[in-house]
Amino acid sequence: MIKNLKYIGLQLCTCTWIEIMTGVGITLYLLYLQSYMLAALTFALFAPLIALHFVLTKLSKLEDCTCRSTK
């Protein structure tokens, strides 16, 4: 249980999750203010950055697996 909480806490402090929370927060706030065009622009700017981080994380995990299997 404690190990899971540590893992969740560590994941929430990574760069990707901070960017996700920032992007979602700004977008939701702009939607609350009924600034739909700015909300769409914010989403369009944050989405590729977040996607890039997920792709790099997946590639990093794949590299770790292939390095371990060759040893």
C-alpha cells in the first residue's frame, strides 16, 4: 500500500504530470470564463508537448527492456 502511494506521488511530480495539470487547469479556467477560442488555443499548444513526453517515456521504457534482454 505504501509502495503504491510512493509510486503515485512520484508520478504526480514528474514533468509530464505537471504539464498535464497545468494545461488542464488553464483550459478549464478559460472555459469557465467562456473564452472558448483561447481554451482551444491552449489545448492546441499543450497537447503536442504532452504527447511528446508520453512518446519519449514509452521509447525510454522500450530501450530499458531491450538493453536488459540483451545482457
